[in-house]
Amino acid sequence: MSRKIDCMETECCDCIEIHGDCIKKVMERMPAEETLNDLAALFKVFGDPTRVKILYVLFQSELCVCDLAEVLHMTQSAISHQLRILKQMKLVKSRREGKTVFYSLADDHIQTIMNQGMEHILE
């Protein structure tokens, strides 16, 4: 079945033709809806410039909230709020040393994501 369709702002096919084999292959490899939602939530965290700055700083060195606030010229409260979100998403981890809590990237995946993002925007 073929018919002309109207595309305003994107390039589209001049006709509708369903490629069943391709669709079947894609559908078999498609992750579960919950997995895709979790992935979207992860990328949403990277949508906030403050959180990206915190991750970039922690990419350089483990720091406490006081140090992060000083480096980023923000209040400790604002930093703590963002760290809570980053910790919930398992992007940062903390360790206590006496009265001080130090934060660092949760694992090497976070560094890889940051590097890949930087590479993408700088090409």
C-alpha cells in the first residue's frame, strides 16, 4: 500500500511502506518499558547544569559539600539538594570521615558518560 504523506519540518518517505522484517528485528531487541523509563530518568539528571557541574568537579576530585559550594559559588544547601538527587540516581557516593562527608563519582561509568558527552558536543 502506498500513498503520499505531508511532512512539514522533517524529511519523510514519499509513501507509506511497512518493512516488517526490520520492525520485527527492532521489536525483539527493544528493552522493556521500565528499563527505557529508567534510562530516560538517568539522562534527565544530566539535563540540569548544576548537577553536571557537580559531576564534573567530582570527576576531578573527591570533595565535601563545603568544598563543592566554594568551587561552584553556591550555598551548601543548594549543593546538598543536588547531591541528594545524584545519590538517588546512583551517580555519586559518599563516605564519612569524622564530621565530614566526602562525595565522589559512584563508578567509572559516570566518567565515561561525561567523557562521551563532552566528546559529542565538541565535535
